[in-house]
Amino acid sequence: MRVTASLVALCLAAPAAAQDLVQFETTLATGLIEIADRPEPRATSAFDVVDAINGGDLTGSPAALPAPAPPPVRQATPTMPASPPPPAQPATPAVPATPAQPATAAPQPAKNKVAKELSDKVQELAGRREFDKAIALLTQALGTDGGNAELYRLRALTQCRAMRLKPCLEDADKAVQADAEYVPAYLLRAAVRVDSGQPKDAIADCETAIRIWSTRPAGYDCRGVAYRALHDFPRALADFDMALSKDPKFALSHFNKGVMYALDKKLDEAIASFSAAIAINGNYDAALAQRGKVEIAKGDIAAARGDFAKALALNPHNGTAIVGVQALQVAKALDTLATQKN
């Protein structure tokens, strides 16, 4: 099939404001769950919540009961006249019983935890694109747990998935205000700032994540994305490499490195980076779709078609793969028309 320059432009060229939309498709849509590397909340049901709050003892510690008195010892029968009994000793005064101590205060639940049922329900609703219902659930939860940074972060994420960047950024701000040491909130706010055209502001959030999580890759990857949006590719590359030095299997940094190479027109390096991400996570639909775009630029149409098909099988809503397939269909139709005319 002949692929014209206009088709390549359709698949690869994008306005500057949209070039980092690819990051929105991956970082925001997945909620940064892998980036944050947070354990699942302990509570998985209302009963588990109660058990966590009460430390497994719903009745409290009972007061100590006084020990029973020992049974009287029976005297042996005398065989001789008994000696006169010794004078009676005054009874030892009884030691007053120690008053029962109040039960120890029950431990409080861990900070910024969200019950798994709520998290799963929000994900289910968002997956069906019922964003308003998901947001209503989180708003209701915040009514009773207004200091929970993770609830604000989840609501921000849901707003972003609904493409409402302004309320998304507002909720990300609230998550940071709720807990100034909660790294997932900074990572999300940085991603939103990049997608809102504020990459310079995002760098500060990324550096806060680096300060708190200095041994993890997420903060470095975050800053690399911000530098990439500024087209400062040397600094972006240094940060992606630093992230991978912290964790060579951090697929997101391989992916983001691939996007950077594609923007810098280094197509072979881009394919290698996307392939590294896919080798780590075979279900990485965004990496498959982006690799397909680069394969079109290199003229490998069969490989591109295969990658787009795999990406759409994993995620039918992957916008990059949808556009890629449409572009290939248009090119095929144009080729057929040109052949008929000849």
C-alpha cells in the first residue's frame, strides 16, 4: 500500500497543546495507581472497617474480676487434749481491690484510606462513563471524611476522566491541602498541570514527590514529563533514565521516554522504548498504539495495523489507535481509487 505524506502527517503531527495528550491517556486514565505504588486499604467491607477501628475487639476489655478465696483447710482430729488456743490475732485488713482501668482508646484508621468497595464502585461507574454518579459517591464520602486526601484525589481523577480539567485541578489542589506529604496527590496535580499547559508549575509538584519518595521512580518520571512538555528533551531524558535506574521495570518511564523520542523525531529509539514498556506489561494498550504511530512514519504499515488491533482489543476507547485505524482505512481507499483511475 502506498502511504502518502499527508497520511503520515495525519497520524503524527499534532498541535503543540495536544502533543502531550498521550500522557493524559495513560497517567490520568489509570489514576496513577501503579505510580503511587500504594498498598490496598485494609478495609474491604463495613465489618472490616469496624474491626480495624476497634482493633478486633468490639466489646472492650472487661474489668478484672477478684480472684476467688482459697477453700478452708480441714483440721485433723486431735488424739490428746487440745492445748489452749493462742489468742486470736486481729484480722489483716483486706487490701482494697484495684479499680478497673478504663479501656484503651481504640486505634484510629490509617490516614487517606478508602474502602475497597467504594474505590471499586467508582471505577465501575467511570468505566461505564457514568462520571456524575461516581463523583456523587465520592462527594458523599467526603461529607464524613473531609480530611481524606485520597478521596479528593479520586474525585479529581474522575473529573479528569470526564475531561473537566478545571474541577479536576481544583480537587487535586484540595488533595494536597488535605495532606502536604501525600505523594499521589502531587503526582496527579502535576499531570493535570501539564495537560492544562502549565508544565513549569508541574515541576515543583514533581520535585516534592522526589523529596518524599527519593528512592522511587515516580517523581523523576513526573519531572521528565514536565520537561518533555517544555521540549527540554535532554533534561527529560535524564529524568526518565534516573527513574529507570530506580526501577528498570517501571514501564511508564519507558513509555514516556518513547513519546519524547517520537517528538524529537528519533523513531528507532521511540520504537525501542515502546517495545521495552510492552515487554514489561503486555497489556499496555497506549504503548502499542504509540508504537503503531511510529511504525506508520517508518512505512511499516503491517506492523502498525497489528499494533492498533492489539491496542483496541485491550481498550476499545484508545483514541490513538482509533485515529490510526481510520487513517489506514482512508489511505487504503485512496489507493484503491487511484488504482481504478489508472
